[in-house]
Amino acid sequence: MTPAISPPKHVFSGVFELLERHLAQLDRFLAAQPKDFEPEIREMVVYAMAATGKRIRPALVFLSGWQGPDTVPHELIRAAAVVELIHLATLVHDDIMDDADIRRNRETAARKFGSTPAVLLGDALFAHALNLATQFSTTEVCAAVSDSTRRVCAGEIVQTMRRGSLAVSREEYSRIIELKTAELFRVSCLLGARLADAPGGYTDAAACFGRHLGVAYQIYDDLADYFGHADRIGKTLGTDLASGKVTLPLFILLERLNPSEAEALRAEVVGGHPPRLAEHSRQMRELGVFDAVQIEVESELTAAREALTPWRDRPSAGMLLGLADLLQEQLANLR
């Protein structure tokens, strides 16, 4: 019983074509993992692992530790599998909290198996990722991964506790996305560079790049929740407003609406009225919200690029910078 883990074509396909051999070996490694789970839950594990998508975090491991298209160290494969399993675990939990029906164009694990079993499935994926992290020759990898996992979970907890509340500041929003998304991007770059024995300065720069790229990606994803197309994105859209999650597009919209419209939107956030996604997407376009959020994404991408500027001559740095360019293209495609 092996999961069908073939990532679809997407905006990052140019970079992923360079990683074809790396991702093929990662696929084989991941396909072998369900056998280590108890027989009673293997079907659920296979289903969850088949929901893999863009593979951005494994790509960051491979690119930051890049040693050529034909050189794929086993340690990088294992590290890529660790971050991908942690990410999959967070997706299982996210879909429960968002009451999402669709992920990667099929039923979410919560919809297929029920919310309570899905919570425990996510826990099992977390535990297996940490077990893989203990298999490195140094405890440094496990320490970094477990610390990042705790921070990711903390970000999710804080966000969950703020759902349906208007008592969320822009600063708190930034803190949440730095924890729940940017942290795993950061540690992916750190692990790739560290396992490839890169200079300490480059390892720090790659980690900084990953953090800024992660913030940019999450803001982009929050914008896509209002402006994306479900058939292209491959998941249920409009879940942020429906679940009372205040993100940057909503912050800016609330600031620009007239008082009566802003009050009506606040009632939707706290659950007093049904969400009007199409209406708010229209308002965001008319009031320049899209443009304002785009500026924020591009600011983070600029910071990411600046982190690697001193290391631009390293092949891995050039490839990471290409990933930032591709995210900027994806942002433009939302219009």
C-alpha cells in the first residue's frame, strides 16, 4: 500500500524540474513510511500523505543544501521528509479547524475519517517526523526540528484562540504567521545548508531568507483565500472569513470601508452574519486592498533577497532567489 505522491504542476515547476531526481528519491522514501505505522491506521496515513502538494519546504531543504542535480545525499532526503511530514500534520489539523472539505482537489482527512480521528492522525504524523529526526548522527537536527514544531503549534494555537475575535492587532497577526508558516520555511533552509556543511554565515543567511519567504508566502496565501480559484488552488477557499480568521487583507479592508460597512463586516467575523466572500473580494479590488497586500508580500521578498545578496555567487543561493521570483509571479497571477 503506497501513497500516490506525485506533486502537480504549479508555478514552482521550473525549480522543481531541476529537483526532479531529488523529489523522486523523496517520493520513494515517503512511500516506505506507512509500513512503520500500526496496521490499523496505515490507510489513513497513506491518504494523508497522498495530499502532498507544492513541496516547497522539501525544495528549500534541497536547494539550500544544493550539491548539483545528480547529487542527492541521503541526509537531505531524510530532512526533507521530516519537514514535509510536519507540514502534512499541520494541514490535517488546519482543515479540521477551518471545517474545510477539499484539500488538493479531494476530501480532507477530516471529511473522510471524521474530525476526532483526524486530530490523532495529525499527531501520529508529527510523532513520526520527530522519530525520523532522531536518526541523524547529530542531535542538532532533532533539536532544531522539535523546537520548530513547538513554535509552529504555538502559532496555530494562538490563531485558533483569536478566531471570531476582533481583538487581534496587525502585530499579533505578523507574529502568528511568523510562527505557524515562516518557522518551517526557516528551519528547512537551515537544515539543508547545515547538512551540506555550508559556511556558518551562509547557513544563517539561508535561514533568514527562508523566514522572509515564509512570511511572504503566508500573506500571499491569505490573499489567495479571497482572490484565488478553487480549481487552481486545489483547496476550499473563503475559509478564513467563514472561520472568523482576521488576516492582512481583512485588516486593510476594515480600515478602508465606511463605518456602516465596516460594522457589518465585523459582525461576520464574530459569527453574527453569514460571510459574503464575493462581496468582500469586490470591495477589496475597488478599495485597493489587493495592491496594499501585494506591497507587503513584495517587501518580504525584497528582505529575503537581501539576506542572500552577499552569497549570490553560490549556486544554491541563486536557486533560492529563483524561488522568490517565482512566488512573485504567482502573486501577479492572482489578479
